[in-house]
Amino acid sequence: MSIDLYTLCKHVAEVLDVPSFDDICINGLQVEGTRPVSLVATAVSASLFAIDEAAKAGAELLLTHHGLFLKNAGTALIGSYSKRLRSLYRADMHLVSYHLPLDAHPELGNSWPILKELGCTSLEPFGKFLNKLVGVKGLCKPVLPKKLFQRLQELFGAPGVLYGRDSGSIKSIAMVSGGGHKLLNEAIEQKQDCYITGTADEAAWSLAQEEGICVMAFGHYATEKRGIYLLGEHLKKQFDVEHIFIPEKNPF
């Protein structure tokens, strides 16, 4: 079965409440093809690799978390941007992207499903970015840091880094995927035992040590695979289209 692109985009905008977000990225349609959509390819980022793999698979739509264009940023269409656009146009493929609205979603996002899989309870929005809470926090059964770290290595499929406190029971967890190390202070202020995120930073290491919080970072890419995959699966069920996820060997 195939679906009109604009019907699909309207549905996602409603599900993710896109109009309520002030974002640095353009959410929704970024590059327009001409064909109705019967195969949706999802990927974390609109890299040349993801575009070419989606084209090989015959997808009419590439749906990503990180698109090509930022708001209010004039981008010269040269170098990698030119290569990516040429590949999209050669394949007559749409590019649609959702950033913060996907991060924040309690069912289809990058953070909420992880804490649910860990069995956390009393889940609440957490982590303010551009006046929106884009992550989640909750309570968990007491668990040692290293045991939790091993479980998350399995969930993210990444080696990760554990720093700060590495002993004593963890009873509360906060998570913001991707570049969430910038919100570490918020986790400290809210007295969270553990903070899970994607990126790490030199200054964050010292801060975690001094404040006694356990921090686990698994990479921007690894912590943002879940949401876009779930969105693709949602569209598969909603519109009876096919869905494939395109993985990349991105360690960061």
C-alpha cells in the first residue's frame, strides 16, 4: 500500500505535536520528491550513506532524526550537502526529519522507551532545552552502577563510558539522549543518582566526580537510534507501508 507524503507528514506533526516546539532544525519535509510512499527508510542522520542505502532499497521516503537543514542558517549547497542532495534527487526520494519533537515523545522518543525498558516508575519529563522538556526521569529498583551500565550497553549496542560515582545503589535515573551532557547540572540540581546521555565532555567528568553523580554516556548516535526506528514502525502500522532501518557504524 502507498500513502500520500503530505498525509503522512500531517499525521506525524499531530502525533509529535510539532507546532509546539521551537527547534534549531526544520521539522518535517526538508526535500521533496514526487512519488507516493510505500517504503519508509529510517536512519539517525541524513548522511550520504543513509541516503544511498535507502535508494538501493527502493525507498520513496528517508525519515531521519537529524536532517540537512537548520532554521535561520544559510547553508551553501556545496561539498557534502551537494552530494547528499544530488543522491536524493537522483532517487526521487523525499527527506523528512524530526528533531526535538521526537526526542520528547513519551512513546516514540529516544529517552522514555529506555527508562520504561529498565522498569523505571513515576516517569516525568526532564531536561529543558529551548523551553521544552526533552528527556525523562524516574525511579528504579536499587541497582549497582556497573550492573545498570552493563544492561545499557546491551540496550544501546555501544561500549559507553561510566564516570562520576561508581558505587552505592542507584534509585533514580534521568536521561536526555544525544548531546545531553549540557544538561548534567539539571540532573545534579534535581538530585538524580544517575544521568544517562549520549555525549561526554571534559568538564562534565570533573563535575560528576565532585558532585557524586553517576553518569553514563553511550554516544550521540547510539542513544538516538530508538526513536526514529519506533516512528518508522508506527508509520508501518498506521499506513500499512513497509519500513526498514538503516544502521551505521558511527561510534560517536
